[in-house]
Amino acid sequence: MRALLPLLLAVPLIVVAAEPASLIRATELKQEPATDAATVARLPENAAVQALERKGGWIHVKAASGEGWVRLLALRYAAGPARQGDSGAKQLFNVARTGTSGTEVTTGARGLDAEQLANARPNPAELAKMGAFAAEADAAARFAAQGKLMATNVAYPK
Amino acid sequence: MRALLLLAALALATPAQAQFRLPNVDFNRMVDKVKQVGKATMEIKEPEEIEIGRDVAARLLGAAPLLANAPLQRYVNQVGRWLAAQTERPDLPWRFGVLDAPQVNAFAVPGGTIFVTRGLVERMASESELAGVLAHEVAHVLKKHHLKAIQKGAQTGLAGEALGTALRERAGPERDKLIAFGTEMYSRGLDKSDELEGDRLGVVIAARAGYDAYGLPAVLQTLQAMNAQDSALALMFKTHPSPAERLAALDKMQATLDAYAAQPQLVERFVAQTRR
């Protein structure tokens, strides 16, 4: 269990680090994360940016024409190992777990691949354990209040 | 429908049977059987849904056990239960679990059992992201997406009467077959339209619970940025539309997303809870 801690600690740091991304459509670069904020620049489709943190539906980015905020849904992170998040996190995990930086652990000796699902035998002991962790509705409501989460009416689409 | 046709066929056959006075044909019994088949194909009642779900959940836990971190398991249950309380099925026996598996995935089991893997939780940055993923899975339970798929598949795999037996009797070869099929479904995946509906409803459920509505899109962006060849993603990518396609589909939800974008992300609480 302790082996997991370094990775979980590291995740938020990885997320706020600048990451290469690009825009899937022409987008306004805003001074603040808001539609009515001043426009710093107009970024063309496919413009390359460095993505920083997220605030609601906005991502803080550095672009060639300046720094500001773009809509989350207009941005896609660069895919693949070039992005620090995945391979970096995975290596951390391997170091933590095995003491080596080998990559063979990523496949996992057990877990949730198609073959393992097909061959799974029931584990009633784990099922019982899971029941013990269940939260009652009133406890969940107190937990929500502690986080200042306010229930609100939102209609389903259509 | 098929039951009706069978009934019609039996009705047509009756005069011939009467004419030849076949001693071993019990017409009433045959009609009962046809009715039974019809019943089994029409509706699985909520207690049966919950029992099927428990059996399928036990199998999934056989593939990967719970992560041995009780405070984290309780935390995830509180987030999930709060989300479920905002829906039309608040009183199901909702259970949430983090599976000790490096793969990146989440699963909704009929009757209110939901799993998320350690591999996915490790890649989240806030409680609103966790809420977005759990809300997507809650939506699958609400819409009975897996239950319907299991039922549809079981009708092909098990003869009509055998499905009825599998639903009624919790031990036996028919039951084993049904549950094995139900577990394998998580390797095959749902229809794409079910996944996209899960995303749309998930955004709404997270917003209702007071979370920053962009939690789920933010997770989809993280997934989209991962190397598609990463073995940890293989099953999820096989069973879901691509993250890019799911993000594009959420463009339609932009008004809802923006209306609830300023609600709490709860980064600090998430970090504190996942670090323990």
C-alpha cells in the first residue's frame, strides 16, 4: 500500500506542469477564464500551446502570441509518450513498486484485461468487504456539506 | 413478440393434437411455459437486478481485488453515494470500490455497484474528476445499460426457459452461464450510444451534486493524451468510443457545462484523501 503513495502525491504536480497541446478550432485567447473577459489574441486552428492548470471549463495556456485562457473543449493534449504525464507517472509507479525502473510491470500480473475477466472466479470475501465500505445517504450528505457542495436542479438533456 | 408467435403456433397446432388425441401433450403446460418465456424476456425485476449485480461484482473482484486502502474506499463511497442521491434511483444499495489494478477503467454493474481502477484514480487531479467518472457509471446503472445487454445476450446464449431458471435460482449451471456472460460483457463493451448517453447524463448528475461540471471532460482529455498503445488502456479503448470522439460529443453539452463550471473542484480534499 505504501508503494502507491508517491505516485498519488505526484499526480497533481504532473497535471499542473506545462504540457504540449493544440487547438481543434480557431479560438479566442482570453485574459481571464470567462467568456466576457478581454481577448488577448485569436488563435488559429491547430495552434500549438503549452497547457497549464484548469479552472472550470478553461485551460490556462501559453501561446506564441501570449498567455491566457482557452476553452477546455477546444483544446486537445498532444498524444503519446512525448507527454510527460503517462510514461513519467508509470515510471514513478514502477520505481515505487519494484525498486527498478523497468517497464515490464505496466502490463500487470493480474488485473482487468479481457482474458482475466473471462477466467475470473467469484471472490465473495471481497464483495462482503466492499459492502462494509458503503456510505449511508445522510453521511454522504454531511460529507457533501463539508466540501461546500450544494445540490441543485439540473434537467437531463432533451 | 416471439412468445406471441409461439402461442399463435401452438393455438394453430391444437386442433390437430385434439384430432389425433396425443396422450403426452399437455396443452396448458405448454402455454404456461410460453408465458414463462415471455415473462423472462420482458422484465428483470429490481431484486433480480441487484442479485445479478452482486454475482457479477464478485467475479470482477476475482479478476482484481479492492485496493487495500480503507479510508480511500470510504471516501469514494461518500462521493458516489452523494451523486446517486441526486438521481431517480437514490435507494439502490449503491457501492463504490477502487480496484487494485493498473489498467485505466471504470465499470458499472447492475443494481448499483460501481468500480474504478487504481490506474484511473491515479490519473485524476480533483474530486470533481472522480465525481465525473462515477456519475458516468451511475448513469449506466440508471439506464440499465449493462442489464439490458446481459439480458439480450442471455436470450441468444440461453434457451428461453433456461434464462428464467438462471434468474430464479442463484446456484446452478444456468446461473453460472448467465453470470459468466455478464462478466464477459465488460470485455465486449456497450453500444457506443450508451457510452455517449453515460457521458451526457454523467455531466448533469455531477452538476446536480454541486461539482464543477467539467470533471468528466477533464478526465477524457487526460485519457486522450495518453499513448493509445499503452497496455493499461487496451480494454478501455476497445470498449469505449475514443476520448476525442467523446469530447467532441460533449460540445452539445457546453451550455450545461458552462452553467456549472464554477462549482467546487475540490482539489485539496482529493489530494488529501488519495495521499493517505
